[in-house]
Amino acid sequence: MLQTRDLIWGLLFIGCAAAIQVQITPTQGEISVGESKFFLCEVVGDAKDIDWYAPSGEKILPNMPDIFVNRADETTSTLTIYHANVDSAGIYKCVAKNGDKEAQATVQVKIFQKITFASAPSPQEFNEGDDADIVCNVVSSPPPTIIWKHKGSKIQVAKDVRYKIMDNGHLQIRGIKKIDEGMYNCEARVMARGEIDFKMIKVVVNVLPTIRARLSEVNATADIGSSALLACDADGFPEPTVTWAHNNIVLETGDKYSLNEDGSELVIKDVKKVDEGDYTCIAKNKAGEKAEEVSLNVFVQPKITYLNNQTASEFDDQVTLTCEALGDPTPTISWSFENRVFTEGEQSLDRNIVVRSHARVSSLTLKNVVFTYAGQYLCTASNSIGQDNQHMYLEVRYAPKIQGRVTVYTWEGNAANISCEVEAHPGASVVWFRDGLQLPSANTTNMKLYNTQTVSYLEITPDSQNDFGSYNCTATNAMGADSKEFILIQAEVPSSPEIQQVEPFSSTAVVAFEEPDSMGGVPIIKYKVEWRLPGQDWTGSEHDANDEMTTITIVGLKPETTYEVKMSAINGKGEGESSPASTFKTEPVQGEPSAPILEVKIQDRGNTLKINWIKQDDGGSPIKHYLVRYKAKHVSDWKPEIRLPHNSEYVTLNGLDWNTEYEVHVVAENQQGKSEPAVISFRTTTDPTTIPDAVDGGSGLGTGAIVGILIVVFFLLLLGVDVTCYFLNKCGLLMCIAVNFCGKAGPGAKSKDIEEGKAAFTKDESKEPIVEVRTEEEHTPNQGGGGPTEPNETTPLTEPDGKTVKDDKTKGQTELKNATDEVKTVPNEAPQTNGNESKA
């Protein structure tokens, strides 16, 4: 079946065989701006030339930039319009020629602009509070209709006066807020073509920074190597950057300043006074910047800058000491001398000491200078930050001043020192005189001089009454001289003490007394107390005197017996008169003894303890023995009880656990019963062989190595001791091997069995005890049994016959029952007397 087009062309060819015909395909054209399109010009008949003409009538030449003509064969030619624009619109004509024959056809080309977003950038940023103009420039032909949408909904400008669509299609938001931030849809429509397009635009709302200083004022102290921290907190969008400035200079991290990662904290290192001032914290982002001031107050500790030693002479009108100090706040300056503190104003009733201060300078004025002003003065500068102290020395030159006791007591044959104490500056020379003659003279042999820097001693040993009397000391220096008379007086024996009260017990009595009215010029060295049954001889004992002695205890008395007692005092001169006799009667037997008083003494080895006790009242019946038991406080079981003889005064506990608290009970027992236990607690020391952990980084030996070394050293010591014993005493492990394996005869046995109640000694008879027991006369009663406290260890030990107590060697053996292998006793072989008893 023939095509309609072919039929038409056939009819035309038949009817006009000799004519030329032209047709353009397509017959019309619409082109969007920027698009390209071509048109085909077809010629029927022979045509020598086929040309295209622009709407302006000009012939379109081949290879033009935007319009291209191409003749493909004898019957066709193509017109191509590239990247059409509005100027490309119009009627284009195709003309075919062959000699004098010509035919043409035209085509109308229409150019239209489709929707194009010429300018719709995303994102678009605005500052909060500004009138935002959201740009969306759209071009098309005909011009489009613009619709704005936000969060999926069309913006109704009639409902929200903040929104306005401008004539150019832009969207204006008055006083834009952070909540307006988001995606906006700019939609363009061309109703004539039903064309639609849109552009999503991101709107960002930047917020101006806000800034707040953590502290508006920061205090720091200068010159102590400290740092100051200045901090501010900033907020905004986008996140602001924070910088610091001081004196219009931006600060950066370095030797002086340090900033943290976000710049909010500024550390000023090694603060100095020059660092004081205002520091600006600046927060900046796209919305702008804000600044906040932080003040740094730098305080300075007081520093004394001027204080010099000074010299004056006694009786000068005045001398002024000056002290200057720096500091912020301005320091207060005060002065002190010995125990006196001087502040502002007059410091004495006689107005001789005055302090005046102005700003940072203080002066201490001493008027009518005396030698007692000499010495070390302290200047103290203080403020709220701290203080500074410095000393200065005031040297006062003055003539000698002699001091010392004017009267000195002694007796013939007893040396005495007359002391001439000289205060002088500069130092003085001292000379002694008697009756105008300088001492010591050539014919004096009983006088000697001893000089120190401040004292001259004249030692005199009187030979006769002529040596007593007046002696002159004269001191001289560059400032003047001074002399003083000293008197050497013959001493006398003291007067008698006054017995105030006698407090009797069953076997003891406490004598209270007052010291003699007259000492005789020299100190009392002993007191003598004597007692007797009425009509019998006196028994006495002497006791070393001390300042606090007001009572003396006499012991060894019989219960319910009347006695007489008298006292006398003894000084270097001799014994004075006795006091009138006082009569008293002892108390009857009371029963059980009183508990002893305990005292603990840690021995050289910290796990060995010596427990001393002091007998108290024996209840009128001799102490039979003492019972001792002890235990560690953290356990419930007691060690086996130790029974010690009546004359024991201490027990030594060996082999105790290190660093452990122990409790010890001591009970005294007589025939009437047992006393209440005396209790004492103590803690042993830390084991000295404990090896502390090595210090970090140290290179000390390990614990195992040290223990091994100690074992080897101990073994070598044992071997050395054994070899020594073999050659010197024919004993020890080597001797045992020689006897048993070599047939050598062993040494004679020197040891004896340890029996209950007997002393235990070491093999070399060193008598080193494990438990030592000091004994005293068993009949010595003690204090405090149920009544007033009786004398303790300061009481002399005496027999009723008045003789000083001495322990018999045969009484030194001890009793020991239920003893463990760590407890032994040793007898007292030496006579025991009270420490306060006279040996004169």
C-alpha cells in the first residue's frame, strides 16, 4: 500500500515535470532557550543551489557559530540551530535554484524560556533578628508563578505578617528567629505549558554569641611562682571561637600564657605585679562578636627592702631604727624585741619608745639610750597575703655593770667561789682587790682566779678567820669602770627542822616537817631522822635533801607500839640541833597487803620488758611472794603464772612478740591473803630486722637474698664461737665430736641443775638473767594499804634496830613456780639501799 506522501510526490512529479518544488520538515518549530534543533529542506526537481536565509533576510553561510547549514546531497539541506536564544526566533526560508528556475519554503521558529533557577543558593545564612531575604531567582517565558513552602506546607503570607513574597519572587522573613531555620521549597509554575519545577533551599540562622565570665575579678599573688586562671563561657551558633586580649594584644599559648582547647580558659603563668589589669574575653562567630572584661588583681607578699644594724652609746639622746617594706596591699609594719611587740605610737609610759609609720616605712625611736636596749630587733611586715620577718642588731656601747651575789657563805677548809658577773660592751678587764692589794698576791696560796667572757670567779679556801671579810671586784673598758664589794661570811650549822605531824601505819610512819628557819648560809644536804621506844637508844637514818622534800618515812616498826621521833638538818658545815621529840603509836595489823606500784622499762632489745614494782603497805604481815602473769591483749589465754620471792623488785619478760600490746598483773601475797592486782599495759617495738619494701626505682637486694645472707652470717658466727670454745674452754660442738668419735676426754661439768626457787646462770657465769629479781628486806612494809598512801621507793630501808638494811646473800635465792622456759630469776648479791638513803 502506497504512502500518502509518496502519492502526493508522484502526482506533483507527473503534473510538473519541468518545475522545482521545496518542502521544510518540520513545518514549524518551538525551541526552549538553550536547546538545539535542526530543520530539513527537501527539493523535488533538479536544483543546483539550496540556500537558507535568516529572519533578517541574510543568507546563512556555512559554519556559522550557532547556526549551521549543511547540504547532505543534491536534493536536501539541513539547518541546525545550536543553543537557541531569544534572538534565534523568526521565519527561516529555504530557496532552491536551477538557472532561472527557483522555489522556496519557510518555517517559523519560536523560542521560549522554560523554568530555570538562575539564582537559588543553598544554604543561605542570616543573623537572628535580621530581615531575611531568601533569594530564589527564576526565569521562564512567560514569567512563572512562585510558591514558597516550609515544612511541607505552603507559606500563607496573609496569616503571618512576618512573611512576604517580593515582586522578584524572593521570600522575606521579618526578624528571623532560630526556629525559622530549616529547608524551604521555592516552586515555579508556567500555567500555559503546565510546566513546574522547584528548588530546596536550606536556611541557616546564626545566633550572635553570648558570653559570661566565671569570675569578673580574679585575685593572685605575685612572685611565688603561682598561676592565675581566667575563664569565660560563650554560647552561640555556630559555636563561637574564643580569644583573649590584654592591652589590645591578642594572647597566644606560649611561655607566659596557656589556653585550653576551646580557648575559654586562660592561664597566666608565674604571676607578676605587671600582669595586673583587665583581660578581654572575645567570642566571635558568623553572627558577630561579643566581649567581656575580667579583672586580674595581683597582690604582692610583703618584702622587707631596708633594715640595717645600728650602733649607739648608752645615754645618747636617741637612736632610730628604720624598716622599709614593699607589698600590695601596703603592709603594716611592727617591731618586736624579746617578748615585747611595738606598734604605732608611744610604747612606754616614759615616752622613751615611739613607733612612727608612713606608707611603707616604719621607724622605731629609742630615747635616752640605756644598755638594756641592746639586742636583736625583729621587723615584721604583714598584709592579707602574708608576712616577712627580718632581724637587725642594735649595738649599745656602755661602761661595765657588775652584778652577782654580794654575800657568799663557806667555812674553813671549804672552797667557795665569789662570782663577779660583768655586763659591758666592749668587753671589760676584771681585777680583784682586798685591802687595796691586787689578788691573788704572791703570798696567797689559797686563792685562784677563773675568768670567762662575762664572769670572773675568785675561788677562796679559807685557812682561818682572817680569810673572811670584804673583797673588791673592779671592771674597766673604754666606756668607763665599775667596782663592787663582795663579802665572804663564815657559815653556821642549820637550825632544827620543825616536825608538824606524824602519820603512823602498822609498820611505818610518815613524818611531815618544815625546813629549818636558818640554813646557816649554805644549802641543807641531808635530813636525819631518829626514833626509839621510850627509854631506849635512838635508831636513825639520813636522807638526801631536795627542794620538794616535806616528808620522810621510817620503816620496820612494830604494830601497836609507841615511839618517839626527832629530826635534825645537815649542811656542809655540819649537823644542827635536833628538834623536840614527838610521840606516836603505830596501827594494828590490817590484813591483806596493798597492790604494788608498777613501772615498765623497755630494754635495748625491744621485745624484752623489765617490770619494776614498789612495795606498798604489807598489811602488818611480811610479804611471802609476788605473783606475776601476763598476756597479749588480743588473746584470751594468760601465760603461766610466775611466783617470785618476797624480796623481789622486778621481773624481766623476754621473747615477747614484736609490735604487740601486752597486759601485766602483779599481786602481792602475805599470810593474810592477796592484794588486788596491779595492772600495767605496754606495747613492744617493731621488729628491727623487718625489711621494708624496696623504694620504687631502687636496686636493693630482694628479701630472699637478704635472709640468705643473714643465715650465712649467723652460721659463720656460730662456727667461730664453737671453734673459740673448743680451744679455750674445751667445749662446744667440735669438742662433742672429738669426745664421741675421737675418744678425747671431755671437760669437767661446770653447770648444775636448775631447781625450783634457785637462780639460773649462763655457762660462762655471766649471771645474765632471763627474768631478773631485785630483792629488799622482806619485812619492809609498803604504802597505801587501805589507808593514806605510805612512802614509796624514796623511803630508806632500815631495820627496827636502826641499822641500814643490807640483803644477805643467802636470802637472794628466788622462788619460781610454774615457770616457762622464757622466765628465770637471779638473786641479789649486792646490798640494796634506797636511792634517797644517805651513805655519809
